[in-house]
Amino acid sequence: MLGQGGRTGCQHVGRMHRFPDHGLGIARLTLCLALCLPAVTCAAEPARQAALLAEHAALHGRLADSPFGEPLLLHTTEAGEGVHNGDVLAVLPQPLGRVAAVLRTAASLCGMLVLHLNVRDCQPVAGAPGQQLLVTAGPMRAALPGLTDAVPLLLQPQTDTAGHFSMLLTAPSGQPGNNDLRVHLEAVALAPDQTYLHITYHQASGLARRMATRLYLATAGRDKVGFSRSPPGPDGQMRRVTGERAALERNVMRHYLALLASTAPVDGPPAAQRDARLRAWFALTERHATQLHELNLADYLAEKAGVAAGPR
């Protein structure tokens, strides 16, 4: 594991590819180095940091006017049946060092992930080579087969400096549900109290997971909405998106709010800190109750009472 100020591994670099002006029109970076392929020449750390700062400058207006109501943008593409690539761009009102502290280890990452309503458990894998964690997730009120997964993830820190943090999360191919998952997260300091995130992900879902998702969207999830709006219908009205896009937007927002709650400073013993973060996450989600409200605070805390996570 790296301490602050060290760095290792291949840096995620590549040419900027600008999307057309329709949709988000974000300055997206290539996905080719998400796996840190050894055949690719890696750019120097200062160049990568500068590229991310330039990206944020180009997106500043869109982040401020995001449909999420938070400085958060989401772009996705389908690369085949059940195969999705995407980018999440966000700003956090916290120093980079505090953000990196949450993301740096399997134990601290679990502490953040379990705030999410649908994460049932998260544990570092004792004795495993490298940093590994086992995440169990699934809708709490939708007891449908195939919707709960226990996925092992390998955490690989790549860059950890005062101005730039980078890590890779991968799930091995062949796992039930999500057959292939790769997440590359980068964070750069914008100011002493502000951090910019660029998260690139690739996800391939198996047939069983796709069928379970469709069943959920047709039943328990049929009336749920997202944050963005669909093009105007025959009546000229724009309505909030539904279906799979809405589910993805809700999930991204919940994780963003979990990172917000986890990076806010709290005092007291570990149990009191955990309770404070649970309550903070719930309060943050209630700002977006139309999309995110599922339980009242007492029920949420009761659900989480039996959820263990690695020590912070």
C-alpha cells in the first residue's frame, strides 16, 4: 500500500476525446488504460493531473447546472448486450487528502460502501493477496431471485500524491451477476477544500442478472424515476427518466452521497462516527426524496444495525 506522497503503477492517460454537443458533451478520456495494459506507454504524473484539471475547467458550467442537483454528471454508452461503459464526473467539497483516505484501503472503502441502502455487507478479505473486499448488495425491498450478489473486488492503488489520487477496482470475470466489472477512479485537488473526481467504469452483466433487472424494473422499480429528463413527448412535456437509466442514476447518486458523508469530519469513538455517517447519508438522500426515499430513518438504521464493515 502506498502512503501519501508515493505513487506506483501505470497512469491512466490518453488523448482527450470530445463528445458531440448533444447529451452531456463531456470531455471524456479514453478507457484503454483502465486495466493498465503493460504494452501502453504511460504518461508522466504531472501531465495526467493537468489533463484532469483542464477537464474540470471545461465541465465547470455543466457541473454547476447538473440535473442531479449536485455537481455530478453521468455519461454512459452500451457496447453490446449487457455491456456498459460510463464516466462519472463530480466535485466534492472536501480536501483531496480526506477523499483519498476513504478510498485508499479495503477497510475504509467498505466503511463508505455500506452507507448505501442496498449494500448488505462489505468486508475486507483476510489473508488475501493484495487488498480485496467482498461486497454483498441487493435491493432491500425487492426479494427477487438474482438481484443479490456477493462480489469480490480487488483494490489496486496506482497514484497517491498531494495533488492526484488514482485507484483501480476490478471484479474477476465469471462471477454471477456482474461477469466483468472494472472501475478506474481518479481524484485531483482543485483547491485546499475541493476535489474533482473522474470515475470510468466498464460493466458486463450476464443473462441471469439482465433478466432479474428487467423483472425488478417491471415490478418493484416500475414507478421509480431518475434525475435527468427524457425528450418532450407528444404533449410537449419533459418527464424524468424511468427504467434502467433511472436505476443507474439513483445508484450513482447514492454512492456520491456516501462519499460526501464519509469525507465529512466527525468526532467520537468508531461506533459514534459510524452512526453519524449513517445519519448524514440518510439526510443527504432526503434532499432528493423523489428519487431516493425508500425507508424512514428508524428503518434505515435498523437495516444497517446488522451490517458490519471493516474498521475505519
